[in-house]
Amino acid sequence: MAIQDHYNTTISVERLTIAEEETDKQAYTTHLASVKCCIQPLEAGITQDINVGFGKDRLMFCDDCDIVEGDRVVHGSDIYRVVGIERYDSFLGRTRQMEIMIRIFES
């Protein structure tokens, strides 16, 4: 059984873009659509990060693709920020997977 057999969630990835107008307005736009993945909670409760932000951390597994820190992961009505990325070769070295830490912020 391959890790891809456990990808039970489909998400989209948004990336920050800067408008070409003189206003330099920033907005997130869809960068990747329909990315198959698996999302698992890291802790049951809300935690505090180094910047005194509060949120819930999740671990997302997916095939190697163009996702970078600062991107947003959209799953239904939940929007997570990508805060950490690791890339690994599969057990047999045939494919590469990503392990991505994502955080949904709570106010």
C-alpha cells in the first residue's frame, strides 16, 4: 500500500500576488487546485506560536508539488497558512512526498 492510498482530502493552494497597478495591492489567488492529500491534527487544543499568535496545527501529506511557506491551504471553509515544509523520498525511492505543517489561526 502506497502513502497516496491514504490521501482522502482535496484542497486548493493560494499564493500571495501583488497587483501590477500602482496601488501595490496584495491578494491571494489560486495557485494549485484539486491537490490530493491527507490532513492530520498535531494537537487537540489551541497552541501559541513564537509571534504570540494562537491557532491549531495540522500536518498535511501530499505528493511533491509547488507549495511554499506563506501559501494558504483552503479546505472547505477552513483556511490554513503553510508554516513549514519537508520533502522526503518514498520508501522505495520512486516518488517524493511532502510533509507540510499548516496552521489555522484563532482569534
